[in-house]
Amino acid sequence: MARITATINPVHDSGSICTHPVTSTGKPKDPKSGCTGRSGYTVRCSACSWRRTNKTKTVLEDLRETHLRSHLTAPALATR
């Protein structure tokens, strides 16, 4: 069985992935790079069509964990 992942990537306003160096505010460090700045983040599941976008990475981390658990075939056993 292949491992299911959900990767969070920074994105531009257009939805394309941003790989440019940016400042803490999301503005490009190099104005000549052609980067329009980061507008948020997107997460996509490798096993299905699930995808979410948000301005905050932390929100997506929580949504990602919940979604990945939905792919489990059997509930995890409770430990004491």
C-alpha cells in the first residue's frame, strides 16, 4: 500500500506554487524575480481529489491531519 501524503505549499494569488524567497510579510525579496508574493497556502491529498486553500498554514495543518485520518481503514487502538 502506497503512503498517503498531503503536502502544504505556499501559493501566489493565481494559485501557482511559490518557491521564491520572501520576507516575513510574503513579499518577494528580489523584486526582479517575477514573484507576485505569497497569498496563502494550499494542501492537496495524494490519494484523492481533496484540496484546501487558506491564508494560514496552521489552519491547513489541522485540516490535513483530520483528512488523512479519514483514509485509515481501521480505527487506531486506544492505549492506556
